[in-house]
Amino acid sequence: MSSLSKIKIPFIIFIFLALFVIQSCAVIPKNFTVKEPQYNIKTEEFSLKFEELNKQLPVRISYPVGKTRFPVIVFSHGNGSKGDMYKGFTDYWASHGYVVIQPTHMDSTSLGFKTKRDNMREMYQQILQVTDTRRQDMSFIVDSLDLIETIVPDLKDKLDRTKLVAAGHSMGAATAMIVAGMTLLNPMDGYAETSDETRFKVLLMISDPGTMTLMPKEPWKGVRVPTLISTGTKDFSDVGSDRIKAPFKYKIPDSLTRSLSPHYYVLIEGADHYLGGLICRTDVPGPPQHEALRIAAATSVTFLDAYVKNDLDAWRSMRFGDLNAATKGKATLTLK
């Protein structure tokens, strides 16, 4: 064999490999796929005796009917709301193979709670008390999974304790962030609210609470698990008093150029804080935003399937899929 042939063979191999890589990159799917519901669901409502806080904790649970083990989502509702006000999300997640446990926290108006809006200092102290009991509720739910299996016999040996998700809306999103590693701060005295909870492996938030006064300047740095935030261009919430409207602005933190775990941000055009009364509260101006709810719910399932069930197709959709095209310009997806 000539020396020229010895040179050509490696070159030909190089060209082949280059073409293979280019072709492989070209076939990475850009479409954002969403699976159809796979399970019929059931729901139950009951109370758990929380002796440490001397209370009965109301709980609603949505679960799939099946014979396998299912991941568990603990969902925290928005301020003043209650656990059963998010069926468009919770029951949808259940239909895709997740057990969704929905406690009703102490600040629910259904339990007679009233926010102290006349005195800012007292209100902040009250909110910190609320957040403290909320994060304890989340951990208590996880501690009570064996008991929940007893209360709901259909779930016997079907709760996968290795796949726990902290989820929430608005203040509930902040609650979920705390048990996922974030620190909450009282701007009046600098008091830090933290949790030693380490069992939640994924964080899912409906509405970005990052501009709330109690949030630290860089809240995301404390959260070291895969995270999804879904919000909208009209996402506003009543924060602080009846007279103050504080925008939950969709804003990727400038300093967060790379996180230890993937952080996904979904922005839905025209979506407001309550999706027109479909979640959290019904006494808000409409009309109901059914399309925004479908987009948020579907995207969240793809995220959950990717990072909880390790579904490769779902991961490809989150990593490479074009949500803007899939929603005809209604929503965008950003990864940090």
C-alpha cells in the first residue's frame, strides 16, 4: 500500500464521521410533543392529624388507577386558596401517572384565615408564620405517605418515595421553593426562613414568585433540582395590601448564566395570575383562559416525564423542542 493511500483512508474516515455528526444533529426532533392522558383517575378527601402543629390538615388527593408505582407530587396552593382549586393541573397530572397530594394550608379563607393588611410589619410576621407552617405541611405529607396508603387502599404499595416533586402556585410556588432549597427573607428584620427538607428531587412552579418582597435577590441559586416555572405576560397578583398591585414579572435572573440543574421558564402570552379564574380564585375578572391552562399543564407534564420518569422523548422536547411553534406563537420555553 502506498503512503498516499495511508493518508487518504484516515481522511475518508474523518469525512464520514463529520457527515454522520451533521446528519445526526439534523434529525434531532424540534417538535414539542405532548402525550395523551394514560390513566383514569380517582380522588379522595380526608384530614390528617398534625399533632406537632395541633391541627387537622385537610387533604385532597388525585391518583391514577393502575397497578404500578407512581411518582408523588405534593402541591401547595396560592395564598387564601385551598387544595381543590387546581383541578386543571392536579387531575391532569394524575391522568398522566402521578399521585398528586393537595393540602389546604392554614392561610386558606375556607378555614377562616384573614390577612393583616393594615400593618405592614404585622403582615410580614404573619406571612412568615404562614410560610413556616406551609413548609412543615409539605414535609408532614411526605412523612405521612404510609398512613395515606392506609387511608386510600387503592394506593397500597403504589407510592414511589424516590420520585417526589414539590409543586405550587404563587405563594405555594414559594413554599415549594423553600422545601427545594431556597431561603425566604423578612425584609423588616432579615429573618431567614429555611427548610432542612431534602427529599424533593424536582420543583414545579405555576407563576413566578421571584419578585415578591420576601424573596432574596437571587432566589434561584438555592434551588439545585430540575425546575420549571410557568408564568404569563399578564401575571399580576395582589401583594401587600388591597391598594398595591405588585407584578410577578417574567424575568430570567441576569446573573444566572448556568445553574447546577436545568431551570426551564415558560412564558404564555396573555396568561394572568389566576388564568381567568380557572385556578386559585373564582372571584376574578374573566374570561377563563382555557388555552393558557392547556399549555401550562401540557408543558408541565412533559417536564415531569423528562425529569421524574426519565422519558427520553420528553427530555428531547424540553431540551430541543420548539414550544413557540407547537403553540402557534402563544408560548415560549427558555432553558438556563
